[in-house]
Amino acid sequence: QQQVKQSPQSLIVQKGGISIINCAYENTAFDYFPWYQQFPGKGPALLIAIRPDVSEKKEGRFTISFNKSAKQFSLHIMDSQPGDSATYFCAASKGSNYQLIWGAGTKLIIKP
Amino acid sequence: GAVVSQHPSRVICKSGTSVKIECRSLDFQATTMFWYRQFPKKSLMLMATSNEGSKATYEQGVEKDKFLINHASLTLSTLTVTSAHPEDSSFYICSARDPTSPGQFFGPGTRLTVL
């Protein structure tokens, strides 16, 4: 029940296309859902995050869509660029300690 | 804002030696810091959670006598890998929680290679 399931494991998108990564969770007590971007040999960087009382959040080319009833959330990257090529992790947390439960990661490759 | 530094970025040591990794929150006070280990092409594995001034809470399967964590101030936490062995070779990443924000902010990671 603590798991966060992420798909796909890898994704190849043409430059200018839309990249979509999906995550699903079981624990309805989760109340914070961040997405992290990680480049090889670097630490993860917080990209965008959402709370369950909001169905969508947009920051620049990045959008989180949240479906509370389905217990799913997804990351959409519009106008994908080669510089977006990285590994993306979804995560979830609950409570005041904000300990993160991680998805398995998606390796995104944007082809020029 | 919310910058976390980690030092060293890379360390190579001989088997049996101890290695200390520092994690600093540069522009905020971190009441809670986390230490992770990441294997190639894998997700992050939480090793321990440390709160300033108290003992770290270790995840199941993580040897607390081998991975010593100290969180002596609101801006510094250290991880010491004692008597390191080749199987301890990994990418170690710290993160810190800014109390004014819900997220965790990560350091750049430390690549440990034990020969």
C-alpha cells in the first residue's frame, strides 16, 4: 500500500512532442505528490508538485494532472526538447515528515 | 533558494577505511535531512532520516553502526561510512527539508568507490 507505481520505464519522444509519464498510488493518506528530474551523476531536482485538492498544476512546459478518484497522477512535458532528456521520478508523501515514497523512474530520451 | 550542497562529489578509498560525506543546506535551516543510496539505473533508496539534535532513524536493513549519521546543526548533516568495503561503492545523495516548503531538496550526490 506504500508503493508508487510508475510507467513507462523508458520513453522516446521526438523533439517538439508531448512526453507523458504516469504514476499510480494506493495509500489515500498521501497528500503531496512531487516530480523530480535527475540527470546522470547528479542529484534529483524538484520539478513540480501537487496536492490532492487540485486537479492540475502547470509550470511552464510542465503540467501535473491529478485524478484523486483513480489514484493516479501524471507529468506532461509539452514541446519536449533534447535538454529534457533525463530520468524522471514521481513520488508521494504524507504527514509532516515528508518522507518520500518513490516511483521506479522513467528514462526519457528526446530525439532531435 | 533551497540549495543543498554535498562534499565531496567523488571519493575513492581503500577497503577498510572510513569516509565522511557532508551535506549542507546553504540558504535555509533544515530541521530534517535524509540520506539516500542509489544504484545504477535504480530509484533512490532511503537509508535514514535525521532530525537536528536527535539520533537518526534508520530504514530496515541499513546498518547504523556502519553508516553513522550526525545532524549536529540546522544546516549540516554528515554520513560516515565506516570500514568501507567494495560493496559500499554507490552514489550517496542527501536531501533536506525546508520547513517553509513541503518538498525535499537534494544535494548533487557523492560517488563513493571502494577499492
